[in-house]
Amino acid sequence: MINNERCLTYFNESPRKIPDWVPLSAHHCLYGCLKCQLSCPMNQDYELMQPGVVKFTEEETDMLLTKKQKEFTPGLKEKCRVLGLDQWIAAIPRNLKILLEQNSASASH
């Protein structure tokens, strides 16, 4: 049994503050993670259902960062739906900012 309150997915899918004990270096995805689920034999078929690479434009990234869902283009709405982001849109700006900060910090080193 997994204690979901100690799981990155639990925090990434909630818009609440991420606890200080979760290192920012642990973040590697916008939402979810579910790497623990990959080892479950019952989930093997689902791994094949991955949508592939989905790229966001700079304008779409800005919309995600500012939560301006009303301004989402049909293309951005579809990308969010395909990736399941539409279910967790309230947490996406925070998670995306963390990922962008990490990328910026690692690029400067």
C-alpha cells in the first residue's frame, strides 16, 4: 500500500503549497508522476497508450502559467485534454514555474 500523502503525484495534483520536506529537485513533471505504477503488471497495457511528445508554444506556456483558461485556444485545450492537464489546471502554474526555475538553474551551472 502506498501512502499517497508522501507521494509527488499527491502534491503535484493539488494547488496547495508543496511541503518544505519535498526537495524541488524531486519535481520532474507537471502533474502526476506515477513511476511507481510502471512496475505493476496490471498497468503494462496502459504504458503503450502514452500520447507521445506534445509541445507547447511560448504563448501556450504563458497561458498555462497565468491560468487564463478562458483564453485557451482550441489547440491548447486539446493538448491539455490529451495529457490530462485539464483535470489539474489549478496546480499547473505552480508546477510549471518550479520546472522552469530548475531548468534555468541547471542551464546556468
